[in-house]
Amino acid sequence: MTDHLSFERAAAFSFAIHVAALLVLSLAARMSIQFEPEVYTVELVMPDHAPSPEPPRVETPGPDRLESTPPPEPVAEPAPAPEPVAAPEPAPSSTAMADYAASREVLATRSRQMAEQKAAYRRKLAAAEAAAARETAEAARAREIERLRQEQARQSAIERIRQEQARGAEMERIRRLAAEQAARASSATSQAEMDQARREYALKIEALILENFVFPETVPATTRCVVAITVLKDGTIRIDTVETPSGNRIFDRAALSAITKTGTVPAPPFGREIPLGVNFGRKEIR
Amino acid sequence: MTRRLGNTLCTLLALGLALSACRPAEAKIYIDVIQSPRKLPVAVLELNGPYGAVISRIVRSDLQLSGLFAPMREEAFMQRPEQEFRRASWAGTGVEFVVRGGVTAGAELEVMVELHDAVEGREIFRKQYRADRALVRPLAHAIANDIFQKATGRDGIFRSKLLYVTHEENFYRLNISDWDGQRPVPLQITGGALMAPRWAPDADTVYYAAERGRAWGVYRTSLSTMREEQVLKAQGTNITGDVLPDGSGLLLSMSRSGSPDLQLLDLTSGGIKRLTWDFGIEVSPAVAPDGASIAFVSDRGGTPQIYTMGLVGYNVKRITYTGQYNTSPTWSPEGDLIAYSGRHEGKNQIFTIWADGTGARMLTSAGNNEEPSFSPDGRFIAFTSDRDGHKAVYVMRVNGEDQRRITDKGVHAFTPRWSPR
């Protein structure tokens, strides 16, 4: 029993040594590979319990826990398929003789295998990464291309819209010019209509003033006078001046009084004041 | 291409705008307000105080009778007589003038009268009148004259007089009245026959032909002194024609040589100058206001017609060709119109004709109408008419309107002559 224990201890020790050697090798290999960003953290635990299918626990004499910096655990491993790192095979049972050489052989083989595995993995990883990188680059390039295409499309769309707009503006301008032309053409007729309306309005004013024009028959038959007035927008009549006085005080007074009495008239058309010349005269009755 | 088109259009547009800016859009329109003369709407408020009502009524009547005013009815007045004149009260009534004032009766009447331009809101005049209570009518006529003058620009005739002859039993008498026939005064001037009274330019001296003691004489009397003197004593029938405008001579028709002829009596020297030498009858001489020509009646053409000629006796021209009997010519104060009496369908009517012989116009139609006489302003004609059964004095407007009798019914009156002022 004691032997068995001591063997076990020896085996464990040997295993620990191998592991350490492996670690040194892997470090060396790692150095040679120069694979950069990886950090491994390995937890070394005393094998108090029987070996379990749990991830490998290396029992080491010494403190309960120890963190070794060199063999780091992969942190944020970008690799797509991470394999259990340094997943040791279950230790050979006691069937295995305590053959150091054999063990060494086994260990060497294993470590070689592992190194190969690792190298393979690393290659794979590198390839994967390269592929990924390539993929990413390609994707980026594709995205860039896509972006450029979209940008181009957008630019061309903008350009199209701008052109559209420009054409629209041009069309609008032409339409406006045409409309203005038409308006001018129609304003030629509406000017005539306006003149007509103003003349008709003037006749109404004439009738209103005539009604208020009162002078006695002592005024000589040939008496005439002209008074300039303006019908303001609100229909108020403003007397501007007596353009041509009659020379007859009574007649001139009657003319001005006729306008004063007429007072406010209907507002002139188009909201525009109208200047009028009023010819006052005595009707011949001979 | 489009741009070039656009530029062209722009240029055209700018040109159009420039042209439209140059166009006189607000060209002045001339309207003709040609009106016939109309009566002036006037509001004569009753003067406050004693005699106020009487004076206002006379003023209103004068203005009404003048034919130039349309006095507003009192009930339509927009302010009470005692209120100060307010223009706003008369706006929209059409009233052109407002008369208001007051009377104080002391030893004599004191009347304050204001005349307002109701349209412009301006006081035209404010005047004080004084008169004895017995002269309330002349006072009112004086007020009316002033209103008339300010509103028409012409002198009023409301203080003018009418001279006419009345027939009383077996003699004739000269009378005088106001222009409206009021205040008739029978003068102490009578005769077995009394014809053709004529005013001297001084509006005080009157000339007339009277038969007294079977002798025709031409007399004159100053109305202010009532002193009569005979200016002509000659054989035959000598009828007054007209007094020259300067008062220096008297036109007559004298029959001392057989058939009546026109003569000019020099009132200073008493000398007589014969103006017509025709064998026919020449009567009724009337001198034009300018004193240069006369109108008269002659039958040298076979029937009595109106002729004109220079005062010195040549340039004779017949002016009436219508009717078989035209007499009694008289000149308007303006000298452009001659009124006369013409026979039309068996009756005598009043006509007017332009002094050049055109535009004869019959003004009367009822009864016989004779002996026309113009008012001093030429707007009225006084005449004799028997339309109411006997001869009476009537007045009408120069166009024949508004004919009315001014002498009392039953008074046989004729041969009116209107005073020169």
C-alpha cells in the first residue's frame, strides 16, 4: 500500500515534471512562432481527488494556488474553434510500469503530438484567422464597394433630383413667363376694361354732381369753368384746383358747392383714386 | 437654348413693364356738368322779435316772386330761428342759403340780418337795417335786395316801382306801387285823358301826356316833390315816347304836321328835332339803353310794324314781319331784346324779339295783352291785360312764366311802366 502510494507520488511527480517540460517547450515553441496576442492562464491544483473527467488538474506541492504567467489561459480567444488546451489524456493507470523511459517516451510522444496538434491548431487557427481576416477584408472591401456604389447611387440620385429640380425650375420659369405674357396680353384687354369701368364711374359722378349743381339764371349763357377733383379710394371727393375759373363769382361758387354737396360718392373701381376734370357749364336755352 | 429663350423672354418682360410704367394709367377723365339755371333753395328763418314774422314773410315772398329762389317751407327747417346757424343742420337738405336774424322795436325798427352759405358754412354778410315802423315793407324789400345781390350777383328789383294809369269814372289818374303791386299810391296827377307815363333815368321824374281842357300837353312831375310842369304845349296830339338815357331829351310822336311823326324834344333848350319825314304814321318811339338807336311803329309798309333806326334818323330797319298789327315796342335793359304787342288771332299779345329781328316769341295767350315794360333787371315784363274782364296790370317772367295780376281786382289799371331801379 505504501509502495503503491509512493509510486503514485512518483508518477504524479513525473507527470508534473513532464508537464513542466511541456510547458517550457511550448513556451519555446511559442517564442519561435511568435504568435502574439495569446495569454494563457493555467490553474494548477493539487490532485487531492481522484482524476476526474474534469479538465486536467495538476497537483503540485506548494501553495494551494499558483498562477503561472507563462502558460496563460486563452482569454478572449478569437479562434473560432478553441480546443481544450493541454487537455492531457487521462493518466495511465497503474498498469503502466514505472518506466521512466517509457514514460518519457510516452511523454515525448505525447508532447510531440501535442506540439503537432498545437502547431496544427495554430496553423489552422492562423489559417482561420487569415481566412477570417481575408473574409473581413473582403467583406470590408465588399462593404466599401457597396458603400461606394450606394454613395454613387445616392450621388447620382441627388444629381438626378437636382437636374430634375433644375428642369422643373426651368419649366416653372418658362411657365411663369408664359403666364406673364398671357397676363400682359390679357392686361391689355383688362386695361381697356379698366378704362371703360373708369369712364362709366366718371359718368356716375357726373350725374351726382349735376344733381347738386344749382345756379341762378343771372349767370350768362356762355359761362364755363373747369374744376380739377380727385375721387379718393374711400369715395371722398377732394377739390384740387379751379383749373379754369369762369370769372363769374356766383357760377364758380355754385360749381364748388355742387362738389361739396355731392360729398362722398361710391368708392372708385379697382381701389384706385380717380382724377377728374369737371367742366361746369350753363345749358343754352335760346 | 432654353436659357437664350429665357433671356429673350426676360428682356421682353422688362420692356413690357417699362412700357406699362410709362403709360399714363391715371389719365384724367373730363366730365361735363352742363346744367340749366335753377332756383336757389333758400331757408328764410323767421326773424326773432316784433315784426320779425312780417319781415320774413315779405323777404320770402320777394325771393319767391323773383323766380330765382325756392324758399323752403318753414316746417322743413332744420333749426329753430333762435338758434345760431349750424352748417351741419342743413347738410343734405339741398339748401344753399340760410337767412336768420332778429328785430328790436324801439323808436324805429332795428333789424339784424345774417346770410349764411349753407353749403360752405360761411357767413356771407351780417347787416343792420333801421326804418320807421311804417316802412316795414321797404325795409323788408331792402333786405331781400341784399340777399338777392349776394346770391345772384345782380341787383335786386324789390325796391323798384310801377307807374300805371287808372280809370276812375270820368278821368284818369297816375298811380305808383311797389314792384309786387303792394302799397299802391294814387297820385294827384289826373286828366281827361292820361297816356304813356315814362320814367326819367333818375327814377324820380315822370313824364306823361295829358289832355286837360281839350288840349294835349306833355308834363313832368318829380315824385319826391310832386311838382308838375308842362314841358310841351303844341297843337295836335303829342304823345310821350321815351326819355333819353342821359335824361337830356324826350322822344315824342307829334301830329302837328298831319300824320304823326317822331320828334326829339331837347329838355334843356326846349328845341324840337324831327326824326322821321314819312307820309305814314310813326308812333311809340322807344330808345335803346345805349341811347344810339330807337325802335318805333310805322305803317309805311302798309300795316303797323316795328322798326329800328339810329337816333339821328337813318339806318331804318323793319324787324317784325309776323302779324298785321305790331305796336308798343320797348327795349330790355340789356338792349338785346325788344318786347312789343302784336295781334294774334284777333287779340293782342305780348311778344319778344331779338333786336336784330330774329326769334319772335309770343308770351301771352289769354285775353288782350298790351303795353309791355321791362323790369330794371330785364327779368320781368309788366303789361296790361283784360283777361279777367277788365284792364289790369300784370307781371310775368321774361320767358312768359308766372303771369300774375298785381293790381287789385276791380281796379281798372293799364299802361304800366317799370322804374329804372
